[in-house]
Amino acid sequence: MPRNAVQRNQGRREGSPFTGVGPVFVKELSDHLSSTRMLVLTLFVIVFGALPVGFTLQTLREVTQSDQYLFLRIFTVSPQQAPTSFIAALTFMIPLMAIGLGFDAVNSEFNRRTLSRVLSQPIYRDALLLGKFLGGLATLAVALTALFLIVFGAGLLLLGLPPRGPEVVRSIAFLLVAIAYGGVRLAVAMLFSVVFRSTATSALCSLGLWLFFFLLWPMIAQAITQGFMPAQFRSVDEVLSLEQFSSALQRLSPGTLFGEAVLGLLQPETKAFGDFANLVMAQTRGMIPGTPLPFDQSLLLIWPQITGLIAGMIVVFSIAYIVFQREEVRA
């Protein structure tokens, strides 16, 4: 056999690149669930999530008119006693929890000098990074599921009415979207954990990027939209196209995608995103405002947002994977 062929065969990996994903996943999940950090994050999520839910349930108990989606109002109604709704609080809490789980996933192994020991076992880098990501995502899913069940249980006790089938389906879909949104933030935190050896730097960069999209990007998108606004609109199509352009800029933020997906799921009356778009649809297509959509129609409405969240998670994780594959690991 020629020498070049022998060298190529020696450089090839044997077996599946995902050999060892299971042990890494189980270890990461066990470490997260038994850690003090996870306990603090879980208490933070439950306390700040339960506060608006409690006030919302008090408000809903005073409602006398019939509502076929009363259980879904637990998530979306903003009570007078609390400054925000449960969904708004969740939009703030999920990124913090995801960042807390992923900002030191890889660089802590570098700092403890244990990465070379792990990779000396029959575990490829692919399996190590994927196992850490899946372990963090499963931990996030466990915490969100626990919060979801607490909210449903409180609704059963205080409202005295069981949720209907469509409400349960929409709530489960909302839980899956929330996990996907957390997966995006977890992938970003792991990317910075791969890029930077300092855990403090990766945590600050993860928080800074999240705050940029949470606070600054809406203002930047609005300023860009105003720059393209004409002095006078000549037709309805110009107004609609400008609103679509503004929405496209806003949707570069994962928080906007999550908010629109949740709005379409938990408020079945939503038929379009944007006040002007709803008005145009009501006038041109004869849609009656306030009539709920079936679940399959709501799913079609928010499918681009769900696809965007999943695609963003995959893209960011792929970048982290490429960077991690090119890094030098020394004993």
C-alpha cells in the first residue's frame, strides 16, 4: 500500500463521532441537577414566575364572562398588582438560566486541566461538546417543565376548572417553544465558553449580547425604520411594506421570535403580527376581530418563528463546534 494511503488511513477516526455522547450527557445532567447553581437558578425562576401568576389568578377569578381559553390567560394577562405578565417574566428569566448553565461549559475544563484527560478516553470532541449541550438543554427543559406544571396546578386549584384539550395542546407547544428559545441562549453561552478561556469573560459577553438584543436592538431597528420612512405615504402598500421591513429587523432578535411565537400560541385571536397588518387583513379578507384560530392555523402562522429559533440554535452550535475542533488541547 502506498505511504500516502497509509497516512490517510491512520488519520481517520474509527467508529461513530458520537461515541460517548450518552455518558457525557448523563454526567452533565447529573452535575447540573445536583449543583448549588442549579438550585439557585430554579428558585429564581419559580419565585419570579410564580409572583405574576398568583396575581393573574386573582384577577381571573373575578372575571364573570365566559372565555373558552381561560387557562391560557394565566400566561398572558398582566395583573394590576404586578408590573409584568408571566410571559414577559419568562422572556427575561430563560436567557439568564441558559447563560448560567452554559457560560463555563468548556473553559472550566481548560482551567481545571481536565479536558485532555477526558479526550484521552474513547470520546471524540464531537461527542463531548454535543453531550454538554444536550445536558444543559435537558436541565433547562426540566426546570421549565416543573414551572409549567406548577402554573397548571395552581390554575386547577384556584380557578376550579380543568383545561380543555386545545388549551393543553397550545400550552405544550408553548413549552417546546420556550425550550427552543433557551437552546439559542445556551448555544451562545457555550460558544463564548469555547472562544474565551476566562469564565468571567464568557459570562460577560453572553450577558452583553443578550442585553444588546433585549434593550438596544429594538431602538436601533426603530431608528433604521424611521430612516426609510417617506415624508408622505401614497398607498396602503407602502405602509404595509414599511411595517414588514421593521418586523424583519426586529426578528433578528431571538426574543422577538419567541414573543411572536408565544403570542400566536397563547392568544388564538392573533391572525397577523403588527397592528396595521391586522387592520388590513380584517378589511380586505373579511376576518372578524376576536375570533380564535384553530391550532393548526396558529401553528402555520408562527412556523417561521419556530423555524428561526431552531435554525439559530443549530447555526450557533455549529460555529461553536467548528471553533472547538480547531482549538489546541494540551495536557
